Amino acid sequence: MSHARKFFARIATVAMALGFAATASAQTVTVSEGLIVPTYAKVTGTFQFAHGFGLIYGPMAVARQLGIVEKMFPNAKIEWQNIFTTAQQRDAMLAGRLHFGSCTPGPYLQSWDKGVDWKWLQTTSGFDGYLMVRPDGPKSVLEFIGTTKKLSPGPNTAQYFTVQEILRRAGKDVKALDRNWANLPHPDAMQALIAGQLDGHFATADFAIRLQEAGMKKIASINEAYGSLYAVGACALTKTVQEQPELTRGYTEALRATIAWMLANPEKAAQMMSKSTGNKVSDKEFVAYLKSPLYASFPTNANLKTQAASMHALGAMTRVPKGVEDFYAFPANAGPQW
């Protein structure tokens, strides 16, 4: 267990019971054993919430299963849905069909760069990705240069930009492997790699674990390239933040409380994650994922500044942030590695 996880596990009960000092006058509700949050009776209306699919969105999926947002806003109607990508959620927000969604750095930053007026509300988690090859495959990303070897999942993904960053730091053309990408979904790519029909797959979470168990070897990772996991967070248009300040701040409180509860109760958190998949993935599997180095729940330090600097250097962005306020709705919660 990392120092951060141990720290949050130790303070979880106190944080959940006493962490809302600013709203001490508000009534509270017990969501689950050890999970106590304030209620906001003045918030009314119907609001749409969404997050992506899978483990990486853990705290949002767990918050949804626990009904924590519904309990915090008893006089509001909360509607949840799954929307696959950050870009699709952004488009739903701009069309007025979604109030709060989930974001990952690449598409969030590119949209911000193109003028989308939105904010990163709350960091919830992060994940690593491993570039996996066969046991007799390349020893580094650089060995793919000048070959017809194929790797997945494809352009404009976190993995694609990570490979470009590795090339940049090695003094190579960042587009040197653009023709080597094969756009395959994780399950298909995993099977193709094992069967020798694909030369590399930059897998995340459970797929990376499964490939390691199948004897494949790791030659690069997101964490090694950037010094941090690839963050996941809740996001919303600035218009929503301004029009619904109490709902917005309350949702961030709900997510931070959920993170603390998950770190203190990994088995219960795994049960909630399993329920979020319709029990298609077992509690036992989620416990393994939650404890693996490929995933962590954390409330600060999304490392957006580093990601933005990298994407700017790669030519994927034209602007760089002037300060933490450019990205975060609540800068005080961003952390020093913002």
C-alpha cells in the first residue's frame, strides 16, 4: 500500500465524520457505515450525471451505487448514465443534455485548448498503462521505428501520447510510429497479441494484468513516462459551475468522501464496483485491481500541468495554462502537482 493510501485510510473515518466543517450547520445523512455527508435541501431541479465505463472511473461508479449524491440532494432529481468517452460527454454538455461528466487529461486539455469553457471539478483516481509485447518482442518503443510492427490501441489516446512523449525524450520524430498504430479495442488486441497477430498492446488496468499473467512483457508505461498515473476526474462546463454552485461543490464533497471510504473499505468498494458491472466482474477481481499498481483512488494531483506541457511540446495543443485557475473549479483542492 502506498504512503498516500495509508494516509487516507488512517484519516478516512475522521474525514468523513468531520471533514465538512464548512457546512457544520447543515443536516447530515449516513450513506454507509463510516460515510457521513451533509445534505443540501435547497437544491432543486433535475440534473444529469455521467461517467465512463470501467474500473478507472471507480469513485464515480461507487458514488452512484451508494446513492450518495441522491442522499446529499434529497429535493433534486439525479439521473445517471454511462457515456463512453470524454469527448462524447463534452458534446452532451455543450448540447445541454449533461451537467456533470468524467474526464481524462488528453481530451479534456485538447477541448480546453480549442476554447471549450469547462472546468476539472474533482480528481477521483488514476490508472497506469503497460505497453506489452510478446516475450521475444521488442525491448523498447524505439525498436518499432522503421518497421511494420503494429501496436494498439490507436491515435489520440493516452497511450498514443505516451509513446510520442517517449519518442520526444529520445530525440526521435514524435510521428515516427504514426503508421504503426492499429485501432483495436482492448479485448481484441489482447487476444491478437497473445496469438502473435499483433506486436504490441498498450493495455490498461485488468487487461495489463491479464497479459502479464499470460507471460507477456512490459517495455513502457504511462507512469514511467510522466512520473504519475493518468488521472481521471469529474468535469463540467463553467456555466454549470456558476449556475449551480452548491450542487457543484456538494458533488465534489461527495466524491472526496467516496474516495476516503473506498480506501478505508476496499472489499466493500469492490462489491460496489462489481454491482456497477451487473456482477459481470467479481468482487475478488475488483479487490485485485484496486490493490494493483495499475490503479489508485486519490483526490488531488492530477498532473494536468505536466500533461499540458507535454502535449504542447508534441504539437497537440497551442496553449499552456497560466495557472491552476485555468483548469480547476476549486484550485485549493487541486494539489501541488496540479
